Amino acid sequence: MLAQTKKQDSFLTTKTFGKQIHYFERIESTNDTALQLAENGAPEGSLIIADSQSAGRGQGNHNWHSPGKVGLYFSVILRPELNSVSFCPFTVCAGIAAAQALTDITGYEVQVKWPNDLILKNKKLGGILLESGAKQKSLKHLIVGIGININQTVQDFPIELRETATSLNIVTGKTFDRLEILSQILAKLEEAYYLFINQGIEPFIALFEKIDYLLDKKITVNTPRGILGGKAAGIDQTGALLIQPPGKNKLTKIISGSILSIRSNKIAACN
Ligand code: BTN
């Protein structure tokens, strides 16, 4: 079905995103191909999309399970005139854009778990992988890769992922048109990209707060400074995660890290 993307882009409502489309039935990783195409001069907004990936990658070199024709696996080439450091917070903005599109389509609230996870009903629905072709400090190009579990059934996931991963189909019981979802995510992503270029992360902070999966939960995070713990308190102007360590008023800023554990603060109701 995604092969249609090869023939026409009329399903898209975007200005630049998806103006050039590279469709593959099966490919190692859309991010890898996007990086190569960007090196060879592919224009901003080029869309690289595959029906399946044999070596899909997630954050921290994890594999991204990408079975055929049930998920969305795509990457977009960006060429912002910013350095790679100031572009890091765009991961969160891309997550917000994808979450908004998915919420609009399904009617179910999709949340963002800092920095790059999309969460539906407490399980992982998708993720964002932002990678740069940096030349010293300046940014040559940037790849935003997005993977979403759409029509997977529980059996489509390997056993080790079944407890933590979910799909739109598993939660809603419905089958979704992947092209329609792609179109809506690209529209929100393009909007978010130009807003971020013009105004930075500021306009996204309040949006994030509404769908922040970690907010007010007690968490531990593996960071380059060691394991830090505290109550999640949103993000700051640089996109860093803020946590409030126990017994302290001052917030600790975490620029990079992976969430190790989450404990909800909610008190269970007694009958
Ligand atoms: C994560 O949650 O760790 C990020 C997952 C990103 C997966 C997508 S699928 C399309 C693109 N190509 C890849 O190899 N990875 C990203």
C-alpha cells in the first residue's frame, strides 16, 4: 500500500515534506538511506519510507522491530541553518507533533515520554530517532526518523517486547490506513519544524506539559553523571528533563539519559 507513495504525493498536504519520495519495499534502515541521500544532495523535506526494515535502529543502538506492511517506518531530511547542539530539542518537538496527529486520528491520548518515546496506554507505540550529518560544529543535514506501530497484533511482536510495546490496532481493535496516518504526521511535523526554526522550543513547552508521560512520577534516569532519581518536573528551555530529587527544592537538569524506572505517585482508590 505504501508503494502508492512512489507514484503520487497528492495524499500530502505539506509544502516541502514529501515533495521528493524514496519508497522501498524492504530496506535496512530509512535513517541510513536518508543519511546517504542527504550526503548526495537530496533536498530538504525528502521522505524516505519503507514497508519493512531489516536493521531498523532505535535510540542507543537498540533494534527497531519493523515487520512488513503493519507499521510506519520513515525518515525526513532536514537542512536547518542551526548547529547540531541547538537542534537537539527538536526530538521532543517531533514527538509532540506525531503524538498530536495520532491523537487526532484515533481519539486516544498519545503521550510523549522524554526524550523520544510515544506512549499509548502505558506502552510504547513509537519512537523518534534524530541523527545528524555534522561537519565540525555546523550542521550539514539532520535526519528525523519515525517508527510507529500501527496494525501489529500482539503476535507480530517478539515475545520480549509484548509486555512493553503496543500498536494502534491492539488498543483500538481497528485497522488503520498507514498512508492517511503518514500524511497527518508529516503535516504536523512540518508545522513543528518551521515553528521550531522561528521560535525555538518555547511554544512547545506548554504543549509538552499536557502530554508529558513522566510528569510528577518518581523516576530514575541513567545519565553520563550516573544514576539520578527524583520526581519528573517537565522540560526546560533547552529541552532538558527536569527532576526534583527527594528532599530538595532545586531542580536537577538532565540533558541526556535513558529512563530506568518509573513509579506513579497516584494513590490507588480503596473501596
Ligand atoms: C526509539 O524509540 O528508540 C526510536 C525508534 C525510531 C525508529 C525509526 S523507524 C524509521 C527510522 N529508521 C530507523 O532505522 N529508525 C527510525
